[in-house]
Amino acid sequence: MQTEVHHIHTLFIMSEIFRKGMKEELQLDHSMVDRIFPCLDELLEMHRQFFCKMKDRRQESCEAGSERNFVISRIGDILVQQFSEENATKMEKIYGEFCSHQKEAVNLFKELQQNKKFQNFIKLRNSNLLARRRGIPECILLVTQRITKYPVLVERILQYSKEGTEEHKDLCKALRLIKDVITAVDLKVNEYEKKQKLLEILCRTENKTYTKMKNGHVFRKQDLMRKERILLHEGLVYWKTATGRFKDTLALLLTDVLLFLQEKDQKYIFAAVDQKPSVISLQKLIVREVANEERGMFLISASSAGPEMYEIHTSSKEERNSWMRHIQEAVESCPEEEEEVKMTESDEDKRIAEAKAYRIQKYQESLSNQDQQICSCLEEKLRIYAKLGDLCGFDDVHVEPHLLIKPDSGETPQAAPLLAAALREVESLHVAVTSSQVSETERSPEESTEELSEKHGFTANEMLESVPGDEERKEIEESPEINLSVEKEMAGANLEDKGGSMGFPGSTGTEIVQAIQNLTRLLYSMQAALAIQDSHRELHRLLLQDNEKTTRSQGSRLNLVLEQEKFRNLEKQRVELADTHKLRQQFQQEQQRWLRECDQRQRELEDREGQLGQRERECQCQEELLEQSRQGLALQLQEYQQSLERLQEGQKMVERERDSVKMQKKLVWHWKHGQQNSLLSRTRDYEVCASSL
């Protein structure tokens, strides 16, 4: 319990002295502070609960009438509860995250120490008596080492427990659970370090670098970032080339592939040695030792795409054995070959689609070339007709030797405006012919039209049916630009020679020839437009068929994926339901335990209330006794004072009597002295008298 109190005190220092000051006084970003103290609140809460359980057990073990005399006979059940099930998972998660970010937290703290204000803050906080001169790095180190102290403490308790008892069994189980938690935390720390190492390598890898695998799949830098790929082992190895030379490479062993990188201009690229793929799939990968080479090993890829062998060397035999062990473990735990087959099938489909698109593009270019040739031939015919007109003496006839459409414009030409212009030209030709033949004026325009239709091979009804309706005419006049170009071209051709043909009945042969040339140009343009439309329509039909096939295949795959997703969702729901049921049971057990603890605490409170009432009564009795004693002492004090006064008066009387005695002694002495003097004088008188006699 004492060590747990010290640990909680360390967490309190980190929380209330350092972290709180950083947020409130220095106004540091909360995310930055949380990077220095990750999961601190969860750690503090978890260890406080653990300490409260041990404290309650100690309180239960106290002797009657005493709070400091106790003998704890059982502690194993609390340890088992703390390091098992949900608590163990929680501890693994919290300590795994805290220990994983230890280096990052210390490095961030060192970066912040470059700030003068932060340095003064740390000095001030370290001088606090509660901090006990512990800095942030020391506190972080103590927290990371705490979980490794529990096995030593439990082993010491085991030494003083009897074998075969339930307490001994609980302690042994708790020791095993603690070691499992420590192993899980170490595993999480190792995974995080490998993840950070892979990210560091990715940051140094060239973005455009790539390599081709044996199955033809292009492996790029982005493929390393897939979530399911985890770094299992990495290190510097030597790739032996066909010429016997060694190339320094960085080998990365992932969950499904083994790849080799080279350093170039402080950047990593995929290694290029003997034109071999620098990415090896772990499927059907065989590892063998090199004979007479204690530091070499062969990597034999026996995939369906084709076998390949690599000779790799390390700096020592122990490192070679370590690499072989890690590769064999990775091969055994590698995902099933279905994923590789799926990837190969998707790549094959992609290559087929690319090849098909390439062929369609080639066909489109070929059709475009043929359409251009058709347009060139038709324009050549127009030029020949113009030359023939010149030879026949129609110099005034103006003909443009090019079509009214552009075959290479990139847009599908519209034939409807050309047809409408051709019909108008036929009408003008009909008027010109009827005006020039005065002898045939008795004939009706309908007969002339029929005769002209027979001459050119189509009827008037067909021409009228082919003329677009009002709605189509509006769309044609609004949308295509070719309608305007046709109108401009025909207007320019008619202004020179046709001027007033509708107003002059005596039209010449030049006008008829001009109308025929214009009609020929329109019909040839229409023929070219129809040829180009046929090409576009065939390509469009081919693309539609291809899209339908792709849609059907994607639909079947989508249905399969949906079924798999539905099955996974059902399985996930089943697992979640089981977890919910388990959590409900745990909650009920926890609730019952909490109720029992509440009842026990209620009883303890009632007992304590009774004890407090008894103590209160005893205190009242003692207070009464003390009051009586105080009154007795007051009476004794009063008597003492009176006796003292009497003693002082007696002393004064004794002193007076002593003074009177002294006076009497003096008087007696004086009397005696006077008597002696008188006696002496008498004696002398007698002697004198005697002598005289």
C-alpha cells in the first residue's frame, strides 16, 4: 500500500503541479500538454480505485477497538480482480499508450525547455515541497516502471503465504495475470515503435518510386500505407548480385510481403538488382541457408507467376538466424492466397480493360482517318466540278471547293441543317428552271417538282418527310453552330450570281448551274456528315455494350460484396450482442457487489455511530469528574491561602516575641554587667580597707 500511495502521489504531481500549471499559467495548447501526459486522468482514477479497495480491506482487518492494529489475511482476491477481465484490458490499453508515447513525451519536453519562460516555470515547480524535487522526465519514468514492480511485490507476499491455501492460489493466479498484462503492454509498445519506424521510412521514401512484382502488379509507395500491412522486422542486409558484388539494402518484412529499399540522395527507392523484383510475396516463400556461408540465406519465391531466387547476407550468423526465424513466422501467419488471387484478378481485369480501351481508341482514330479521307475525296470532287464549270464557260459561277462540315472538329456534325438548306436550294433551282423554260409554262409546279425528283432520284414526299418539324427546327436553329455556317456559306455563294433570281423570270443558265453546284456541295456535306455520324454511332454502341457488361459484372460482384458485408454485419451484431450480454452480467455482478459494499458500509457507519455515542457519554462522565476535581482543588486552594495567611501572622508573632526576647536578653546582660562591676568595686574597697588596717 505504501508503494501505491507513492505512485498516486507521483501521478498527482504530474496532474496538479505540472499539467495544470502548463494549461493555466503558460496557456499551452491542451493537445500539446496531453502529448506530454497521455492518459494521466485514466491512470490516476484506476490507481485510486485500486488503493481504495486495499484500504477498505485493511479497515476490515482492524482489531476491535483499534484503528492501527490490523492483520491482513487476504489480498490475493483484490489483485486477481485488478489484473483480470475488464480491468486488465483497461490497464493494458492505458499503460500501452502511456509507455508507447514515453520517448515522444520526453522529446517534446526537451523542445519546450528551450523556451526561457518554460524553464522558469519548471524551476519554480521543482522547488515545490510536494514535488520532492522530481522533474517531468523522472515522473514519466517512474510511471512507466510502476507496472514492472508488481511481480516483485507479489512474489514477496507469496513467500509469507502457506501453500495449498486459497490465498496462495489467488496470489499465484494474480502473479500470472500481472505478467500477462506486462507482456501485452510490451507488445503494444513494440507495435507502436514498429509503426512509427514504418512511418519514418515512408517519409524518407521517394513518392514516384515503384517496382513490378513477379505477377505484373505495380507496387508503389502508396501500397505500403495499407492499414492491414504491419512492419514485423527491419534491418540492413546485403543483396548479392549476379557478378558477386553486395549491395546495401534496407529490408522490410511486412505481414504479406518482403521488400528491399536503397538509399539515394538521402531518400529511399525500391532496390534495382539484376532486374529482379524488389518486392517478394510471402506466399510460397522458402528460406534456406547458404552452404558454407554462415551469414547467407536463400529466398526462393515459388509463386504461380514464376520462381525467383535471392541470395541475401547479413552482418552476423545470429542476425541471419533472426531473419530466417522472423520470415518463417511471417510466412506461416501470412493471409490466405485468396487475397493475392483477388488482387491478381483485379489487375488482370484492369489490364484487359486498358487493352480494350486502347483498341477502341485505335479504331476511333482509324475511323476518323477514313472519315477525313472521305471528306477529302468529296472536296476533290467539288474542285473537279468547279474546273469543269470553268471549262464549260461558266466563269461567273462561284463554288467553294470545301465541304460545309469539319471532320476533325471533335463534335458530331448535324445533317438536318444541311438537308433543310438542300431543300431550299431545290426550290430555288425549281424556280430558276421554270423561269428559264417559257415554253413549258403550262405545266404545274407539282409536275416540275415530280420531274426534278425523278431526275435526282427522290420524291417530294420524301423530301417533305425528311424536313424537320417545328420543334426540331427550333432545336437546330438554337443549338448547332453548323446551321449558321451553312446559311453564311450559301448566302455568300448566292449574292454574286443569284441576285434577284426570284424577281426576274428570265433566269440564265448561270443561275441554274450555280444552284446545282450549291446543291451538290450540300449533298456531299450531308454524305460526309452521315459517314461521321455512323462512325460515332458505332463507337457509342460499342461503348454502351462494354459498359453494360462491366455493369453486370460489377453488379454480380457488388451483390457478392453486399452478401459478405451482410454476413459480417450479422456476425458483428452477434458478437456485440454477446458482449452486451456479458457486460450486462458484469454490470449486475458489479451492482450486487456495490450493494453489498453499501450494506457493509452502512453497518460500519451504524457501529461507528454507536461507538461515537458511547465515547460521547464517557467524555461527559469524565467532564463531570474533572469539574468535581476542579471544585475540590478550588476549595483546597482557598484553604491553603487561609493557612498561608495564618502562617504569615504566626511568623510575625514569632518575630515579635523573638525581638522581645532579644530585648530581655540585652537587659539581663546589662544587669549582669552592672552587678559584676559593682561587685568588683566592692571587692576593691574591701581590699583597700584591709590594706589600711
